[in-house]
Amino acid sequence: MTELLIFSFLAGAVLGQRFRVLMLLPVTFILVLTVLPVGLMTSLGFLEGLKAAMFAAISLQAGYLFGSGARFALAAARAARVVARPAKAAR
């Protein structure tokens, strides 16, 4: 289950870098649709699979928040670097 949480966090971070927040709805739906059958195939049981899907969805959203924050931090650093240059005086 730890591997699933790490993978969903990293996937959320990548999605946070590139997409808007509405992308999380279909990705979470696909995540649940894949985790539940895999959980049943590995003899986890339905409730354990549901718990794994819930934690994976939370990890996905935390990763999205981290990726989105990193995107805005990088953009702010770039903007501060561009604005900090002294302007040449017009003659």
C-alpha cells in the first residue's frame, strides 16, 4: 500500500504542475476503479480495498497541492528575478 501512496502522490504532483484542479475528479474516479479490483484480486477484501482507494485519493490530492505550490513558487522566483533588474533610464 505504501507504493500506491507514493505513486499517487507523485502522480498528483505531476498533475499539479500541468493541469487545473478539475482534473482530479476523473483521475480519482479512475484510481478508485483500478484500486478496488486489484485489491480484490490480491485478497485484500472489499473494505481494505476501499480504505486503500481512500488513502490513495487523499495522497493524490496532497500531491496535487504540492505540485501546484511548487509551480507557483517557481513562477514567483522567476518573476522576482525579472523584476529585480534595474531599468535603464530613457534619455
